[in-house]
Amino acid sequence: MDFDKKTIFAFVLIGLILILANSSFYRKWIDPHGYERSQQRKQMIAERAANPPADDARQVLAELEKAPDTEKAAPPEPVAGDDSPLFEAVEKAEEKTITIDTDLYKATFTSRGAAILQWELKKYLMADGKAVQLFQQDSYGTLSLGFTTRGGDSLGTADLVFATEANSTRLQGADSDTLTFTLPIGEGRSIRKHFILKNGSYDIEMKVDLENMEDIIADKRFFIAAPNGLASTERLLKDDMMYAKAATSAAGDIEKGYRSNGKPYTESGNIDWVAVRTKYFAFFIIPQTENINYARIIGEEISINPAVKERWKKFSLLIALPFLGERIASSEFKLYLGPLEYDILKKYDENLHDFMDFGWGFIKYFSLPILKTLKWMHNFIPNYGVVLLIFSILIKLIVYPLTHKSYESMQKMQALQPRLKELQEKYKNDPQKLNQATMAMYKEERVNPMGGCLPMLIQMPLLFGLFIVFRTTIELRGEGFGLWITDLSAPDTIYTFPGNFSLPLYGNTVNILPLVMGATMFIQQKMTVTDPKQKMMVYFMPIFLTLLFNSFPSGLNLYYALFNILSILQQKYLSPKKPQQVVETQVVKRRKK
């Protein structure tokens, strides 16, 4: 394809901007704090590569991930190699569950392992209308503690019942509550865990006290496990698991590409936090007193329904913190269990919001403003479906000059088609002269062959940003529009094929809005494409995108359908009123001059 000087200059300029945006000079100038964190991260990775850590947490992880035997009543056996019993000779207490009900969530704790048993988010509903449950049923051991003893054994507390006087309660207003669990160990030793909960916030505080444990704990560190991952909360498991992942953050940079292949991933150094997420929800463990010095993540895919081929991705987390042998060693943590909502996560200093997906590279500079604009509009318009309709009109008005210019350019190119065919016939055996004559004609008639494409290329970052917002942000989850459209973050399904029947690319559901989007795209293409050589695209693209978009959120299809309708109206009523023969006449007159 041939380009004029202005087009070549535009592409060169874009290339130089991209090179500058990715240079260390630019990053240091624009975001000096982020650049410094990145350099610290690189130094830490280099040090870890030179001194790889020994993976001595395997046995502790196995102990912490054991499924508890709720029928067992006898006290645990003493640790081998210890002259006196490690645990006091008392019967194991009966397991006790405590529920803390707040405005945002209902948390269930168990004295077995002094752990979180369930976390229910009251503002978010599942497909069956029940509140979202972040953990699978009977998910014991979340935030249980373990360590390696000086006798060489691994001890996990996930199956040990702690003593507690805490009771279930309801928090209102500015209320807060502290749950204390104590595990007595022989000769004045004990493990205490405190959970501090307050109403109106998705984060809680956890404090771990190890008393007189210096002659018991080896390796100068102890472990905390979150072995259960997060449960799937969405109707489409595949869609939810597409975004399921675990992460660690160190020196302000996030590593979040851990695969669910069953192989452990380990990292050591000054780790700021570890986390696991699904499409819309996340669980963060953030140390407050000492940074994590070791983290291990294991991801695996588990079949939870034989009738469904998609698998649940389970990420097990294990972290280690230093134990310096104090008489009472205290470690404090902040825990976040809630939605991946930008405005909420942005309030935390630990860069939690960076765990969200707003697109690669510079696309996030489009998707984030789009999200903020939609949320701002929602302050005045309670229905997000109406917000999307108005937003699509605003976007159409913004890009109107570009699309108008594109239509003008296409009309000029259509008017020159007869002359272009003459040149092709005249120089059919000399491609070089054909190219020279074609470019001379474009220059003479002041036509840019890229004029119809460049406006669309400029709009691409905006379209990608819209796609990411509609596809991944929680604001549209559970928000209906009307009639059959009950959830703008999910397909507007009216029929599901029976059994395991599914069409390639299309899927196993029939949705209305993708069909509307495809039909409007066909009409628009029909009005735009006049070159017989491109007629196939008139049919291929609408059909292909209809199949592809069938599994996409209804909010995305609603936006594109209306945008297509507005484009059709623009082409019919607002495009340049110059029939092809008039344009051809103007071209001829300009040639005579």
C-alpha cells in the first residue's frame, strides 16, 4: 500500500511517541516513585537469582492444607523428639463458630484453626439470588498458622481447636469487634490470634502473638496459609475463571501470571502482599509489621461438575514471616476480602488497585477514564443501561468529526475509481509506473488513500478501552436495563441448548443483543462498502462478530448496537450530500483548471 508524506510522518511520529513512552527517561520523569520501585524490583530479582531460596515449606504447606477431621475428639499427639508434651494434657475443645454481621458482609469464623470459614458479600448476588460466598463450602484452614519445630517436624494448626470467648454479633454504625482465639501449648507457651472487624469496610485486621515459642520454632519463621482459593461466583464458570489468578507484590510491582498447572511457584524477598482473585472479587493478605519474606503459590484446575468441561481454578497461598525469638512475637496484617472496585482499592496505600485489569500499555489511559465517566453519570442516572445509551451518543458526538472526514474520503476514493481502473488497464504490465501514476493522481486530486482508515485507527484505543470496561469491571455486574436484560455484565440469554450441545464459536446459548448488533453492522457495511471486491466483507464481518460477541456481556453488545444505529443515521442524514456523479464532476473541473 502506498502512503503520502503526511501519512508517513504520522506513523513515524506515533512510533517515536511509543518509544519515548517506554523509555526509562520518560518513566523516571513522569513517575519517579514508580521508576524507583521498578529499579528496586529488578535488584531484588537479581539477588534472588544469585541466591535461590531453599523450598523448605513443602511439609508445612502439606500440614496446613490437610482437610480437618471434624469427628476427631482426642488431643493431638506430642511432637516427636520433645521430652515434654507439646500440648497441655487437656481434651480438645468443641469447635465453635462465630458470625459477625455487618452492613457489607457476614463473616463466619471457626475456632478450629482460628480461621475464616466463610465470607458472604451482602451487596452482591449470585445467579440464584443468594449473596456471594467467597469460599467453597467447608473450606477450613484459611489463615491457619504453621511452623517447623526444632525436632524437624511440621506442625499445622488448621485442625487444632483454639479456645475463645467470642460470640456472634451484629455491627452497626461505627461499631467494631475483636475476636480472640488462644491455643495453649505446654510450659507457658501459646499462640493467639486476634481479628479486628469494623462496620462499613471490606478490610479487617489480624494480629498473631507467639508467646515463649523460641525453643519450639525452627527456621526463624512461621507460615500462614490460605489453601482454599476463591469460589466461582458467576453463572459462566469459564468467563469467571478467565480472570482467576494469584499475585505477589514486591517493591510496588506486581507479579500476576501464575498458572494453574499444579506446579508450585515460590518467591522470596521483601514481598508487600499476596492475593488471589476471580473476575470480580479478591482476597489480599497484607503484612503491616514485617514484610513477607517467602511466598508459595500452587494453582490447579479442578472439575467441580462432571457435566461441565470447564474447571475451577484453585490457588493455594502460603506465606512466611520472620520469627526473631522474642518472648512475645507479634505480627499484624491487613486482610481485604471484597470486590475489585477501583475506587475502593485506590484508597489503600499498598497499590491494590494495580491488581485490576485495565488493559495493556496505554490502553489503560482510555479504559480508566471511561469507567470514571460511567460511574459519574450513574450518580444522576440510576439505570446503567440508560447510562450506556447516553454514553454511546456522547462518544458518537466526540468522534463525529473523524467519521465525517472518513466518509468524505471514501466518497472521493469512490469517485476516482473509474480513473483508477483506467490507470490499471493502461499500466497493467508495469507495476512501478502504475504506482507512480496512482500516487500522482491522489496528489493532484488532494486525496489521501488512508483518509478512510486513519480516523478508525485513532478510535481503536477508545474501542479497546470500552471493551475492557464492559468486560471486566464490577460496576455493571447485576445491573439490569429492562425486559429480558437483567445483567449488563452477562449475556442476555433467552434460550440454552439442551445437554452438551454447543455450536463452534457461538456457544450453547441464544442471545438477542448480539443478533441486533450483527444486523446493524450488516446494514452499516452495506451502506459503506461499494467496491465489488469487498462485497464479501459485508457478509463475513457481521456474521463473524455476531458469533464472537454471543458470549460477551449484554452491556457491550448494547453499546455497539446503538453505536451502529447512530452510524447508520449519520451516513444517511449527516454524511456529505455529494452523489458520486457530482463528486466526479468536481474532480474533472479541478483537473481542467
